Amino acid sequence: QQQVKQSPQSLIVQKGGISIINCAYENTAFDYFPWYQQFPGKGPALLIAIRPDVSEKKEGRFTISFNKSAKQFSLHIMDSQPGDSATYFCAATVYGNKLVFGAGTILRVKS
Amino acid sequence: GAVVSQHPSWVICKSGTSVKIECRSLDFQATTMFWYRQFPKQSLMLMATSNEGSKATYEQGVEKDKFLINHASLTLSTLTVTSAHPEDSSFYICSAFSYGYTFGSGTRLTVV
């Protein structure tokens, strides 16, 4: 009930391409779905987050798509750049409670 | 924006000694702080949740006598790894919650 399943485990994308990472959750009480970017040796940094009352949120090159009925959400990185190469984590929670993290996706953008 | 300062960023200690890691919210008061442990190429594993002035709530399997958490104020939480052993070597990350979850930059602990 508390799990968040993330795929793929790793992803290689050409520069300028679209990177897509998917997550699925089980707990319908979750009401906050953030995505984090982590570089080696650093803490995670919030990229973008969404609440279940909207189906899509866009901030610059980053878009979250949210499907409440399917209990799935995804991160799209448009015009992927080598500087986007990092590990990405999805998470879910009842806002204010502990975050439940996905397993992470290692993204490599080839120049 | 919200900033969480974590110190030290890396530490090497001898087996059997204790190490303290500090986590400060610099420009906001954190109602809750979370402590995570992360092994290479793995996700963040929650160790404990702490609220100011009360005892931390530890996740199942985390030794509370080994990983002492103190949340003395709304801007400071500390994690003390007591009697550290090589298997405690890991990357420790704190997160402070107020309006959102803000993470510290992490502490690389190496026990030799």
C-alpha cells in the first residue's frame, strides 16, 4: 500500500530528445507527488510537484502528467540536455507526512 | 527559497567513535525533520521522523540507540551515530518540512 514503483531503472536519451520516467502508486490517500533530481554526492532537489486535482503541470522543460484513475504519474523532460544527466526520484505522500520514494532512474543524456 | 544546511558534508571516523551530523533550516521553521540513509545507486531510506521537542519516531529496523536524533528547536536537528562501525558508512541526508520538503546536501560518513 505504501510502495511507489518507478521505471525504468536507467535511461539513455540523445541530446534534444524527450526523457520519460514513470511511477505508479497504490495508496489512494496520497495527495502530493513530487519529483526530485539528485546529482552524485548531493541531496535531492525538488524539480516539480503535483496535487491530484490537476492532470498536468509544466515548469519550463519539465512536465508532470498525472492519471488519478490509473494511479500513475510521469515526468517528461523536453529537449533533454547533458546537464540533465542525474538520478531522478518520484515520491508520494499525504502532505506533511513522510515521503515514499521510488527506486530511482539514472538518466544519461548523450551529446 | 527554503534552504537546509547540513554539516559536515563528509566525515571519516574510527570504528567505535561517535559522529554528530547537524541539519539546520536557515530561513524557515521546520515543523518536522526527516533523516534518510542512502547507499550507492539506491533510493533514500527513511530512518526516522522528528518533531521539535518530542522523541523521534524510528522506522522499523532502525536502531534508535545507535542513531540518536535530537530536535531541540524548530531550526535544528542532529543525528548522532554512536559507536560507529564500517557498516554504518553511508550517505546521510536530512529533510525539513514546512511549506514543502527541503533536503540538505547530505553527509558522507566513512568509518574506518
